[in-house]
Amino acid sequence: MCGIVAYIGKQTAYDIIIKGLKRLEYRGYDSAGVALHNSKSLNVYKKKGKVADLETFIDDKDISGSIGIGHTRWATHGPPNDINSHPHQSGNKDFALVHNGIIENYAVLKEELTQRGHQFLSDTDTEVLIHLIEEIYTNSKKSLTLFEAVRIALNEVIGAYAIVVINKNNPNELIAARKSSPLVVGIGEGEFFLASDATPMVEFTKNVVYLEDGEIAHLSLETGLKIKTVANQEKTPYIHELEMHLETLEKGGFDHFMLKEIYEQPQSIHDSMRGRLRSSKSMVSLGGIKDYEEKIVQAKRLIFVACGTSWHAGLVGEYLFEDLARIPVEVEYASEFRYRNPIINEDDVVIAISQSGETADTLAAIKMAKEKGATIVGICNVVGSSISRLTDCGSYTHAGPEIGVASTKAFTAQVTVLTLMALMIGKKKGTITNQRFNRLLVELESIPEKLESVLTLDSVIKKIASTYKDSSNALYLGRGINFPVALEGALKLKEISYIHAEGYPAAEMKHGPIALIDEEMPVFVIATQDTSYEKVVSNIQEVKARKGKVIAIITKGDKDVKEIADHYMEIPLTDSLLVPLLATVPFQLLSYHVAVMRECNVDQPRNLAKSVTVE
Ligand code: M6R
């Protein structure tokens, strides 16, 4: 979390930084700040609140200069206020720094620096680092460059960081470094960009360098880009070409990114399958895992590691892989997995699922699994992200940038890729008949079209949302492969509308949650026609007998549930393994409309950040 943008070149740095910070606001929006060098002075402006609040604050200030750094914060150490906002400055105000991550040993460093006379203004871990850099630089009596001082300071730091440092005495250099938090360098014509992801630089350059863990970069218009490791080894920058389009970063006429992203799903699912699936040729092929296909086929078990919505996709994956490829699957919260001393061996394949590819817990889990010899497969959306670079192999979801904090199209793209993977491995293993394989390919190909018809339910769903928008609680029920859909529906509602919601396997309701049911309680049920249909109908009857309100997702043409449910949303018939791809979407729309009606900030819900880069 926290977003960093920096610029050095010929344009007005402020304009680029502010625009970039707005693109990175999904990473945190507790406060924002900039440090701008106008060749005479280093001006630091920072404010609690969003980037827009910072802009208002800066309105009458000096924003000139073509070098600067900026930050949008998700608070870790110290509450969101002006003082704790970044950039933080050294005691002598010669240096300013922006930081994403956590300096774990900051308390010890702060104590030592305080004893040596340093005075701190903020509660943050970040301020400690810039004081440490200042001390190392000053003590060297200028025998060290600032770059060297930063490098030496970083050797004393334990924790995660992406940082950029600006120097009041040299308006011609920026120093950046990363460890466990992302940082991208953009290389333009006579200009450089730095940012937590590539979105702030996409309209200026397609040439980017993803800094690796433990690397430190010096950016100067005179000497260019130089990279070393913090252990002082020279590195040659590897330039990647960005495949990102500006229009994908804009709302395109929708009121919110979330709504746009919900509506993009027929296309994003199609993109996830593009070139990978051809039913007419009985073909499924994921090029990114081809070299490891045999390893997966031979795996004694698969372990999915992920967080939040991506963990829900992993649960769907469990049903898919166990059914189609007959490989035992465990689905782990990445955050729990690594602290459990799990038993992992070389026959295990760990599949890490992450939209951002930067989630700290997921990264830490795969590092541990890698050390224990497991093969690591990635399913990421963000190209070039840390997780995608750490894995042995993997498949991108190709859903395009997801900007709304609530994950929508990334989830359905993850499920699509998991389906393709399970089919590919099942076919190779011979655990799926040709007939079923071909039927599923045809069905999967038809999902984007069926999803278009699901999206036409929008006005029906809006009405349902207006009926339940003032609820304090909600229950989501599903069975089998639709249980994770219930979990995902509940997560969507709670994270953007702040209504308490829980997802349960429908049959578990009678073991506790049924006590909550009264005439106030909306119960959302996935009651599509598959093997557990009859049982789900019984569960609905149990809710109705206690005067609960039932809102059901049903298969088009269903009569029984239609009669007993208070409201229903009809989705097209598909294979039961593919229902999650359709059934998730009405719940996304419902949460969206409820949140809008409750006047919540849909794209930037309180306390959340899209990319959770702290453990
Ligand atoms: O980028 P990741 O997929 O690794 O992120 C995992 C979770 O933080 C994320 O899915 C989160 O739960 C979303 N806010 C859900 O909408």
C-alpha cells in the first residue's frame, strides 16, 4: 500500500506527479504530499485526505520545478494527519523521502538516533530512515555521495520499502530503492519517471525497468540511470516494453471504475481465454506453464495461496482441479500458511493467485514454499509484478488494469484461468473424458455471451438493492463450487457498503447462522440447477419458515425457487463447474448499487487499499 510517483525531466514535475498520484490512489488515500525542487528551494506540501485535498491546499503555492517526488498514503505508523504524511524530511531539511512499506526496526533506529540528538516530528517509521540517511551523509563530511549514503543506510534497515529520495543541494538527481515493495522506473526522452506501478507513466513512455528486490537506482539527466544492489554490485538495467493502454485507466463514461470493471467482464473473460482455448480443435494451452505441465500432472497435491477475493478464486479452483484433474488441493490464506510451519516438499506445486502480484502475504508465502523446494505457479493480473517474477512459471489473467479497490473482473479472470488450467491438466492426466472435455470447452467459450445477458439484470438488481440497502446484516449461501461465490458476494457487500455480511455453505446454516434469521435478514442464495439444487431448495424453505427474506440466483426457467423466493435473478444455464463465472456478477452489481445508494465511496472504500504490500 501507499503509492509513490517521482519525476525528473523538462516538464512541470507537479502536473505529472499529481496525475500519477490520482492513478495510484487505489493504494491508499489517507493523505498525500509532494516535494518539488524549483532549482532554488525544495518545497514540501502535504495534507491529510485525498490527492484532491492536497491540490486545494497547494492552490496558491509555488509548484514550479521539473523534479519532484509524491506520495499517497495508507497509514501504518501513526494516524492519518498532516504531520505523518509523506514526504518526510531530514532534520536539516536537505533531503526528503517518500516510502511505501514498513521499516520493522524503526523503533531501535529511532532510539539510537534520538540519543545522538535527532528530533522527530512524526510518528512514522519513514522519518527515521531519512534521518539515518542524513546522519550517514553528514558524518562522511561529503566523502560519500547521497547515493552511497542511502545505500549504506538501507543496509541497516530491516523491513520492506520502496523509497525515493530528493536532494535539496542537487536538483539533478533522484535516488530510489526497493525491497518487497514495488517500484518501476520509466525511461523517456530526456526524462525519468518512478512509480509504484506503471500507470503514472504510460502516456509518456513504454520503456520501463522493474527494480528488483535489493536494488538501488540513481537517476540523473546528466549520468542517466545507474543501478546497484544495496550490497554494492553493479547491475545492468533490463528494459521492458509496456503493454498498457491509457483508455484502460479511465472510467470511459461509467460513474465508477467498479461499475466499468463489472461491465468489462464479458471482454475480460474473453481476453483471459484468447489464444488459449479453441473448442473446434479440442485445444486448451497455457503457454506460460507448458514447461511445468508434467510437474503439475505428477504433483502429489496442489496448494493454492492467496488473500481476499483471490483466495475465493482459489476455493473455486479446488473444486475444478479435484473434479477435472483429480489432484488433491489445499487452499490456504497466504497470511496463515507461512506462520504454520507447513509441510511442503518437492512434489508439491504451489499456485499463488493475486490480482496485483504485490500482496505481501502471498509473496512471503511463495518465498517460503520456494525455499522448501516446491514448484511455484503464478496466476497474476499485473504484468511484471513481484509475484509474477518470483514464480517458476505462470499464466497472466489478462483482465486489464483493475482500479476499483473491490475486485471484480480480476476474480472472474482468475476463475477462467483456473478452469483452463484444470482442463489442460485433466486432459493430460486422462482424468476427464474427451466428451466432457469438449463439452466444457464449448461451454467456456460461450460464457462471455451468457454474461452479457446476466448484465441485463442490472435494473432488476438495482430494485433489489433499494429494498435491502438499509439492512444491517446479510447472509450469503451456496453449496459446492458456489460456496466460494457466497463468500465473495458477502465480501463485496461488506467492503464497499459497510453492511455486515457473511458467506456460508448453505447446509452449514442450520449449525448456527440460522439463529440470526428473522424478517429483517436478507439471505442471498445461489440456487442454480445442479446436483445440490434440491438440497438448496430445502435450505431456502428453512429460511422462509423463519420469515427470512430470500433473494435467489436461479437458472433461467426455474419454477420452484421462483415461487418461494422474495426476489430472484435469473442467469443462463451452464455447466455446474462454470456457474461461478456467471453467478458472481449479480452479487457484484448488487453490492455496487447498495453502496451507491448508501453514498459510500465505491472505488475507494474506507480503510482499504487495493494493493496490500504490508504483512
Ligand atoms: O492483489 P491480490 O489479489 O493479491 O489482493 C488480495 C486481496 O487484498 C484482495 O482480493 C482484496 O480482498 C479485495 N479488496 C477484494 O475485493
